[in-house]
Amino acid sequence: MDIDDYQQAAGRSDILPSEELTLPLLGLAGEIGNLAAELKKRQRDALGYRGFRDEVREELGDLIWYAAALARRCDLDLGQVLTENLQKTEERYLRPPAPPPHELFDDGLEPAEQLPRQIDITFAESVEIDRGAGPVPVVRIYRGPSTVGDPLDDNSDDNDDYRYHDALHLAHMAVLGWSPTMRGLLDVKRRSDPDANRIQDGGRAAVIEEGLAAYVFSVAAEHSFFATGDRVPADVLKACRKMTAHLEVSRRSSADWEYAILTGYEMFRALREHRGGTVHADLVARTLTFTPPAPKSRPAPSLALKLGKLVVFEGLDRAGKSTQRDLLESVLDAGSTTFAHMPSGFTDFTRRLYRLLETKPPVRPLARQLAHLSCHSESIEELIDSTRRGALVLDRWWWSTLAYGWYATGGELGLSEATFRSLVNEVWGSVEADLVFLFLHAHLSDVNNADGVKEGYEAIAAADPDRVVIVPPMSASDTHDFIITELRQRGLLEPDDSR
């Protein structure tokens, strides 16, 4: 039976008030409830219940009857509704693996008014000390040697890396062929066409794009920046199309927007991980590709920590501690400093126990922490001896035991905080750090960074602020330079002329 014929015929049995929307809507809800009830019967008696198929047939018929009643009251053609729904779902879920070619909005114009068909944009992160109360990481973007736009920071109390969001505008440009923001930054507005310059490339369009970028970012942050899936929530795509309905980009489909968003966040994640890099945009292929930044060359080891000094790298997992320890080791004289990771320590026993803790940890939280302290205790004498022979750099020490072992467990150890601290102090009481570099900004998510860990580190650091340096989020090379500067300013390095 044709759906339009059904809608007309069903009207003959429609005795509901002609202007009433509530009853058809309640009818739809009721039929959904009936279907759920039938499913419950089937779940309870999977082998014995025989009426499921017949009941579903009847309830679906009633459901369609109420849908037709609602469509008539809204002056909608049910056949057209279903046609449009089929078009939407096919566009959404039968998306090809790569965006197909399309015409660009500025085809036929002079190159000076076209978005560049191929372009490399380099993102470089640095730190500025005069933007806020403390050092603030900023990102500059470059086209070749020339800067594009102003340096960006996150403009937020949270270190959420929004400073890299120009990657999203590049995705709009490459995949959609549209970005009023990039047109302005690259100075390719369509000034020969007053209406295009005023409407498509004007301030309102740019504000809409920036607003969409911020909105989608807030959703992406709740979805691991789309790292774990290939779909964007449908309401996000709907909002993007609705906000741009009066602009030329309205010709792009929901699938196009999904391509653009996923491509942009693929670049965002790469830039975030590498703290910079180069994004190549190809508007013909509708793609973005990423090249990591080249590692900075380092001079041969030429520095030395002073005898007896202890420097600690502490903080969250995936925050760059081990990377900085390795970079520091590469510039320090090999004979001047001992480097160690805790709790793996120095002995075969501690290394084997640490591997066991990482792969097959105890079930009880207290057992895990006591095993960590066992590794610490086994290594303490060697740590002390290292400071007698030269300097010592530790990747983690007892702060991790408190932050992860106490603050993150919510008191699950079965001990009081005072008792647990006394155990830690019994092991570490004879060891004092000259400087602790505290890393509180994880570049990547990690399940170990549970609620309470960061707050625990902050509380521990607040008790001894003079010996703590909180490392701001920045690139690995800039962080290394920052650490060397701090060591030099605090007198922990041997003078250059003494070696």
C-alpha cells in the first residue's frame, strides 16, 4: 500500500480532535511502551513466548497510524517525510570512505581572491611570561617564514590546547572549501564581488565559524576529541548546518561537515601530541596531512649538576617527565649525575617487582602501595650514595606514592593519612630534594590520572613551595630550555668556567 494512500485512508478512522497534537504524541509514546513491554515478555521467556512477532506487527501498525495522525495535524505529507528521512540516513550512514570531489565556491576568480588550493601551515608553540600571572603557552602559525594572524593562547583557566584550534579552520577550508576565518587570515577575500565580500567573507560569517569551532570543541572534549570513533553526534552536524543556512556553505551536506570535523580533530590531536608541526591542506583532494616538527639539535654534553644536588621530576602520567629526564641526561656530563626512575630503582629485585606491579598489580590498594614502598626502601641507600658521588636526578619519588596512593584512593587503604604518611616518611625521611619540577599538564589522557591525583600533588607542593617549580604546558624543547634556565638560576649547575 502506498504510504500517501494510507495517510489519507487512516484519516477516516481518526476521531481525535482535529487541532489536538497531544493525543497523537501520547499515542506514539504509548505504542513505543507497548513494544518495550513485548520485548520484556520475550526476554523473560525466550523459548516459550510465541506471540512476539504478531504483537510487534500490530503495535507497528498502531504506531504508523498515530504518525499519520500527527502528520495530518502538522500539514505534513508522510510520504515526503519518509523520503527526506531516507535521504538523510543514507547521507549520514552510507558516507563514502573519502570525501568526493566538488566545485569550490571561488572557482573562476583570480588567485588573489581564491583560497589556496595547496598550502602548508606550521604551528609553533612557545611561552610568554607577560600574558598572565604566570607563563602562558601560545601558538603562532606560519605560512613559510611569514606569521599568519596573532599568537593564540587558550583564553581559559583550563589548559585545553584550544590554542591549536586553527587546525579546525584549516579543515573547514580544505574539506568544505569554506572558511571566512582563513580567508581573512590569508587575505584572500573576494573584494571584486561586493556581496560575497560583505556576506560570505564578512564579519558575521567569521563570527559564526568561530562560534561553531568553539561549540564543536566543547562537544569534542567530551568525546576524547573524536579519537575513538568515526562519527560526530547528529545534533552537532545539525547545529552546524542550521547556523550556516544563509551562507554558501549551506550547499555542503551533513557528511561533508562530518568529514571536516573528523579531519580537523585528527590534526588537532597530532598537533597536541607533538606540541606543534605542519599541516598541509589540499583543497582539491579535500584532505589535511600532518608532519611532526623536526627535533631540535642539541650540543654535546657540556653541563654538570653540583655535587650532592638532588633534582626530581614529578607529576601526572603522560605529562612529559621521562622525556625531560632523557633530554637533561643528554646535556649533562655523563660522570657527574646518576639518573634513576622510581620505584624501578637500581636492583634486579626492584626492577622485577616494578614490572610485576605494572602488569599484574595486587587487588588490594594497600598491598600495591606497600609494594611500591618496598622498592623505594630497597633503593634508598643507593640514592644517598649517589648524592655523595655526584648529583642525582629522579623520575618520581615519594610524592607519587602520596598522590596516587592516598589522594586518588579516597581512603581505601584502610589506614589513616597520618599512618600512611609515617610509612612514607620512614623510608624517605633522610632524603631531601633541592628542586622538584612538577608536571601537572598531561599531553594525553591516561587512566592512571584518577580524580584527586592532581589535587594531591598541588597539596603536597603547597607545603614546600620554595623547592617546587610547576612546569607550564609547552613543547618538549621549550620545556627543556625552561628546566635548564631554572637549574642555572637556582645555582644547581656548575659554573661554565669551572669545567
